Amino acid sequence: MSRHFSLSKVAYGAVAIALLTAPAALAAPGVSSTKPADLPAGRYVLDKTHASVVGKIKHMGFSNYQFRFTKVDAEFTYDPKAPQDAKITVTVDPASIDTSTGADAFGLKFNKELAGDGWLEADKFPTATFVSTKVEPGSGQTGKVYGDFTLHGVTKPIVLDVTFNGVGSGFAPGSVKTGFSASTTIKRSEFGVSKYVPLVADEVALSIEVEFDKK
């Protein structure tokens, strides 16, 4: 009995040491801080399951029509001591445009039409990209990310208004997860996609929701 009791004390002691020395591994999932300074330095890759790029465009004045891209990838590097030097890259597959409408009145697959001739022409321009050139931290959780956006074979500078949603642990022990919301507005005619302007608006509002995992 005494030997069993001694082993139990050792086991409980080991558990206690683990609790004291590895709090990160036992942290509850979810956001633990909304301060950008608490985001650990390193490289972060996109959690593709929890990422969306949604566009909104005015259609003939009747509606603010929405669509999304289902194939997106991104990564960034970050150092809380030099947040202005963060580097972000994003790639989007234009052929993955999804309107969730099925076939239109002419019996055409609307997604395929928008990815095709006269619109995004994804067969000729299979990738849209954003590469940051400057990060401008703002007050609190906000900031601006400047960069070069390439769409339909044309590259133009754009600015993303970004909100840092927080940093914390994922479900995997010891993992680090973070998330951002971002938005911008582009003129599609500047990228050579001018079909039906102005009947279908020139301005396209983009709304971005992304989560990243630290590597």
C-alpha cells in the first residue's frame, strides 16, 4: 500500500509540474488577446477552412449582388517589434467564383460565364494576387495594408482596411491561431473587366475574413 501511495504521489507531482510548466499546451481554445503586440513573431499560413473573400456589386441599381471565391490561399510573416514590416501574400483562383445561383435564364452556368470571356477570363489569367508593400498600424485593432493587386493580368495598388480580431489557441495543444477582417473597393474597369459598365456597377466591394495558424 505504501509503495502504491508513493507512486501515486509521484504521478500527481508529475501532473502538477506539467500544469505549471506547460500552460500554453493546456490553454482553452479561442481568442486570449485582441492586442496586436501579443501576436507572436513568426510565419502564419491560412486556415483555408475558415477563409472567405466575398464581393458585392450593384446590379442595374436593383440589388447589391454578392459572390465569393472558394479557392484562396495566403500567408504572412510578423514581428510585434516591427509590425510595419509585416509581409502578406494572397492568391485567389478566379475560376472558383461562386454565385450560388446555378443556371441563369439562358440556361448557362452563371459561375462559368463570369469566369469566362468578357469577364475574369480565368483560362488566360488563372491567378489573382495581392502582395503587400507597406503596413500602417492604426489605433487599437485597426490598420491599413498597402499592396499590389493583380487581376485579369493588370496590376494596380490598393489599400486594405484591416481589423485584427485576436490571437489565441486552436484546438491542437500548443497551437497559435489568429484572425483578421479586411475590406477594400476596386474599380473593375481599371483591371480590364468593363463588361456592362455602368449597367452593372464598376465598383466592386471586397470583404475578407481569414484565420491563420502559426507554423
